[in-house]
Amino acid sequence: MSLKLKGYLFLPAHIKPGGFDHAAVHRSSSRLYVAHTSNDSIDIINCTSDRYLSSIPDLTGVAGALVTDENNLIFTSNRGEDTVSIFSPNNETGVVKVNVGVRPNGLSFDPKRNLLLTANVGNPQIPDSFTLSIVDVPKKKMIASIPVAGRTRWTVFDPHTETFYVNIAKPAQIVLVDANHPNKIIQAFDIPAEGPHGLDLDLENHRLFCACDDGQLITLNADNGNILSRHSLSGAPDVIFHNAALHHLYVAIGDPGVIDVFDTDNLQKMETVQTERGAHTIGFDPDRNKVYTFLPETHRAMIFLDK
């Protein structure tokens, strides 16, 4: 076994129907920030003690959370109000909001240029609402809106090639945006599976891991989009994280409620770990090799240790 259950952590009860979404760890403060969508808030966890600390309220429909340790900032995407939030872990009450596209979700950040990309889910009833928003973080202003062919999912940034990668559900593809000229799509990789969803990057080997709604994990070359492998998953995935130190990939699957763990050296599934039905999102602490799985039915987090 790779993941060993360390314990459980209770989080605030849900105010409305729903549960949790994306999470990210601020490494220098050892704090994890998780979107508690049903509460319109971000819950904060101390990763050293595995204790709930507090919540940041008034983030309507919060879906995404992203951390930049280089710039010491936290970002959230607030799908219910078409904004992104920006704040410092040193001042968690000093939230600044910026208007972006329709129903923002995925987030990625270029720390060198201080550019935040927001992948907007859009609304099929609103023409031309499938977009990517580029936010100048120091100016707290959206500076570009890039149309895409369909609903967006998650997004990552490659600091080596200075490229944003964004999953598009349909047509199934990953689109690329050059951070030096962030006003258009420069390339698109076709994905041979339905519904690209979770996305992460293996910087060392320059590979993309793309988890798709039809229950497939696609690994592709991040330079040219060539498909390197295809593997079956235990169901429709959502959030994924790559553990670069241990060469493991964690794939959260809400139905039936498991995490599929892959060895990324040989691209083989190592194990499937039971969580809870509906647990589609996880957080990853790379300094302690901890995986947090967020349980919507019991408003708890399962804490796993990987070795």
C-alpha cells in the first residue's frame, strides 16, 4: 500500500447543498486552503497539526483555490459571482476581488509576470461565454479575454516553457497560451477521450497528466501533444495531483469514492484507496507527502500519508 490513513479532520457543517472543491497548500505557512463551495467560503487547515483554523467567508460559489509561494498570494475563483479573489496569507481578511468571465473555475499563475489565468466554465445560454481571462495581479485588473471552443476544466502553468495549459471538455483538447503574448490560443492538443477534466504537469519529464470523464488517464508529451499512454480509471475523475518527489499521481474519483494511485515511472496503477461517495476533490502537501480527501457527506477530510 502507498497511501496510509492517518486520521480524520472535521470541517464546518454545510450551510447549503453541495460540498468542497479545489484545494492548495501554502508551503511556507503549512496551511491548506480548500474551497468549501456549499458555504461560499475557503476553509483553512494547519498541515502540521492537521487542525481546522478558520474560514474566509463571502466568496460566492467558490470553486478553485490556487497558491503561489513565490509571490506569497492565494487566489480563488468565485463561480457564483464571476470574480476571482486575491489575498495574502499574512492578511487573510484583506480579500480583493476582480471581475472576470462567466463562471470562473480553473486557475493557473505565472509568477514571473504576475499573470493569473482563469478558465471560465461559461454558460451555454450566453453566447461566446466560454473564455479564458488573463488578470494582471498587481493592477487587480483583467487585461485579456480569450475565446475557447467549449467548456473549460482545470489549468496548469509551465514555468520552463512559460506556457499555460487548459483542459477543454468538448471538443476534447488541451489548449496552450504563451505567457509572453497572453491574448490568444497558440496551439491545441487533441485528447482521444471524452471530457478532459483533471490536469497536472510532470516538470521533470515534461509530461501532462489528463484525467478524463470517460474514465481514462491520458499521459502526453507537453511539447507536442503526442500520446504516451492511456490507462483505465475506477470512474469519472476530477482533481489530480502529481507527487514529484515520490513519482506518484493521485486521481480523485467521486463515484464510487476512491483515489487511484499511479506510479509515474512505469505509468502503472499501484492501488485504489476507498474514500467516500462524492469525494471528488483532494489536496496535496508536498512537504509532508500528505493527501487530504474532502468528504461531502460528513464534512470531513481524510488524511493520508504516502511513503
